[in-house]
Amino acid sequence: MADDQQNTTDLALADQASKYTVVARRYRPRTFEELVGQDTVAQGLLRAIETHRVGHAYLFTGARGVGKTSTARIFAKALNASADGKGHFDPKSEIALAIDSGDDMDVIEIDGASNRGIDEIRQLRSNASIRPTRSPYKIYIIDEVHMLTTQAFNALLKTLEEPPGHVKFIFCTTDPDKIPITVLSRCQRYDFPPVHTDQILTRLKFICSNEGTQADDDALKLIARRAAGSMRDSQSLLEQMLSFGGKHITVDEVHAMLGTADESRLALFAECMVRRDAAKAITELNAAIGDGVDPGQLAEQFLGYMRDVMTIAIGAPAELVRTADPSNYSDLQAYGNAWGLSTLLSAIQLLDETIVKMKHSVQSRILLEVALVQICNLADLQSISDIVQGIAQNLNPSVAPKRPELPSVQAPPKAPPAVDIAASPDVKKKESLTQKPSQGTSAVPSSLEASAVHEPISEDTSTGQVQAVTEETSPEPLATHGQSLGFGEPREQLAQVALGLEGLARQLASLALEVIEQPQDRWEVRLAKEAQWTFSKFTSPENLRKLTEGLRELTGREIALEFVVTDEPMPHQSDALDQGPKSTQGVSQPQRIREVMATDLIKRFIEVLGGEVVKVED
């Protein structure tokens, strides 16, 4: 007797299980109003029916689970079950229910993957000439149409181009690129975008409410984000949770079922990467795997998390965050700023390559550990980028520096204090030096002229200040020999002009050891011995014209230049005139390498890259 009762119970449970329909099928949209995330497509199809512009062939493309086949059935119902002829129908009518169940004789659904040969298409062509039994149209819905063979497509072309008036074709595919262009040109194409996460979340809440199940909002958000725009995937995941979690779905249960890590663990991994702490990263990975997290799932999650950090680092809004919680915007921004965009991009590329390798290896954990260590040991690529940019700007300035504009100034003092400088060995040391006032200087404010009407004005272009100086009737030669008195001093004025020049004219000025000012606006420029090999080229009329014009614009005077080549070598680069390129004629390669490696920028570049300078080219 007990055995009979047990058998009866088993049969009842088996019958109940056989009649159970999964969530994705039970909550499949049956009208255009129930279609989620495809409002544009629904509006276009309805307008086509209302305006009597229904085509004979349609192509629905998009990712999996976005509603292509469901839309094809709804469109078929709108064509065959509409009472008013405008696409509005009763979803509980006999024809509509028959189409939903797949039993309608006038709406034929074909699986393109299993009916892909030319024989099946020949059978379709022969049946297409038969008129529908009770509906206005005979509609063929071919799912995964890209799976048809080339011969099958060719056999379908003529019927597709000129079908009988009662035949409509609806093709659905996830890979439209595999469909011949001859078929594409005969169809009206509708692209189905991924369903937005918020729309998926709303639908999941509706399903849980109907199923009498409580679910934490964070748990449903996690399922919605994991679905990646696929409504069907989200409903399949919810189906798993309904059978696993019972009447209450929590975040921990979702992570346990999916084998994923929570966001706090992903943030901890990001912190390890930013701090270059490889040991802690491996320790956290071991703890995550011990908690049941799948290495492959963790790698894909962390890739999505780094993508979100990159998105925030480039200034995108929080709405574009996909894996992380948008409310943690400030944390993501901090990671991006600390990491640097260049380093972050390299880490993303490295992790993506690792994920591909993990799918073809049985040692996925080891591959992930190696990737984490490599990311932690990535050089600071953002600093390298900044260094390279600084070197480029230092060695190849694109534009001449602008002269500083004169600010508004108060009346200057009557006379500046005397300045003592060290003269070159062949010139006597002066007790005090004053500069001869420049002739034809640029205009100055009238208030300034009134206050110093009897005193000439000189301009200090390095500071933008205007000062009054006393005039001497017998100016003595001015020897500078590399002293820095600002751009009001001849050698520095020549340097200022050279910064805006290119080629030999710039090198000529950079080889100047000292500039001696002679009477009648003549300057004697003493050059280093490196200039002797190309002296004739340096002092060509074109180069002299460039320097003379630059000095005239800078000082307001017509200065005659005289060049003398000395036996003194060029001093160390740190004492060079403008820190710009020098003439390298006659200089040995080892000496050039030593000079380049002595610069601060190159030193920093070598520290970051860990390399060395092996050759210096012009």
C-alpha cells in the first residue's frame, strides 16, 4: 500500500515537472507593448502596417536574447491576427495563440542551423506557392539564417526577390556578416540593440513579483549587469536563482551560484595593482578561489572593472559604468588617477590576452597569477609618456618663445644699482657696468615717459620690467663670458633669438662662448672650436640675416655681428646657451653619449626604462 502511494506521488511530481515552463518562455513578450528595449523596431513595424508599406522580406539582427524571434512572432500576429488591419490584435485570439505555440499552419518557423541545405530550400519554394489556409499571409520565420549554405541562399534568391503576394519572409540572425550581399539587398534590415541594464532590472523585478519571490535590489542588479544586454540570459540566470535561493535571493547567493567575486574584492585587486603589491594580489586571488570564485569568471570581472576605471579616467560620466557600481565613482576615479591612463591601457590589454589563453589551458589559475604579477610590475608608462613629451619639447621646440608683455608698472627709480661681473681672461675687470640705452625702443606708457623724460629706458625681457639707467658717453666693450644677467645682456639676447631659429643659425648661436659688445652697435661673437669645421656654412648671408633680424626685433637696434673661432671647446651642456641642440661636427661618439646622458631628462628616462644610451644621432 505504501509503495502504491509512493508511486502515485512520483508520477504526480513527474507530471508536474513535465508541464513546467521556464521563466524565459513564460514571460516572453506577446505584443509590441510588452517588448522591452526595442521601441524603435516596434514603432517601425507598426508604422509599416498602418501605412500599408509592408515589405516582402525582413532581416532582424542583433545579439542573443534581445528579442529577434519574439519580435518576428509579434509581427506575424500583427499581420495575420489584426482585426482592424492596422497591426492591433488580441493576444488571446485563436490565431495569436496558435502562433505563440508554433501550431499555426500559416506561420512556419524554420531552424536555419538544422535545415541549411538546398533540399530544404527547394521544399520551401514549392510550398510557398500554396495559399494560406485562414490568414492573409503565409509567413516564413527562419532563425539563424546565416547558417544556410551558399547553394541554399542561391536557391532562395529568386523566390526572395519576387515571392507570391501572400508570402512574407522574416530572417533572424546574430551574424549578418555571413549572409550574402545579394540576400541582404533584398531585405529590410532592423538592428536590435542590447537591452539597457535598467530595463532588464525592471523586468526582473516584475517576474519576481509575479513568482512571489523576494529579491534584494543589489542581487537583481548583479544579474542584470551579468546578462550584458541579453534579456533571455538575465531570465535564465533568474531561473537558476529561483531554484537555488528559494523565496529570497541575496547577493551572496548570486555570487555563490555564478562563481563570481563581489565588487569589494575587485576593488581590493585594483588597489593591489595600483600599489604594485604583487604578493598581496596573489594572496587575495588564493582567498577568492578558496571562497569558490572561478578564476576565469574573476578575470573577466576584473577586466570589466578595469574598463570602468578607464572610462572614468578619461572623463566619461557614471552612466557608462557597466561592471562596477556607479555610486563608487570617486573610488574608480582615484584608481584611474593613481594608475595613469597609459599603464591602465597596457594592463587591460595584458589581462585580455590572458583570458584568451585561459580558455585553452587547464592551468587557468597559474596564467591569472602570472598576469597579476606582470600588471603589478608594469612600469609607470604615464611617467614615461610625460618624459618622452618633455624630451621632444626640449630638443625640438615647434614655435619660438614669445616675448613677455610689459605689465603695468610704477615710475622706475632714478638709477639702478651698479652690477659687478667677472670678465673673460683677456678683458679687464670692470668696477661697475651700465648698459647703453637702446635706440628706437618700443612705445611705453605716456605716464612712464612723463616721469622719466630725461632718462633713457631699457627693457629687461626676462622679467618684463622696465628700468631707467644712466647714459655714458663713452661705452666700454662688454665681456659676458657666459654670465647670466638676463636677456638684456648681449649673449643672453643672442640666446633668446636663437631659440626661435632652426638649423645652422640655431647651432651657430648655441656655440657662442662669449659676446663682446663693441662701439657703434658691433658685437664680437667668440665661438667654440667645434664651429671651425662648418664656419663658412654658419656665417652664410642667410644665417646672418636671421640672427640680425631677430636681434633687431628683440633690441630695436641694427647690430652688426662679427664671428671669431677660438681654440676653447664647448663647455658642459648644463652651461650651454639654451639647452638646445649643439653642433656635433668633429665630436666623437663616446663624448656625445656622455653629454646626452648628463642631462636631467635623459637621466630620468633611463631610470624609468632601465636602459642605456648606445648611439647619438643628429
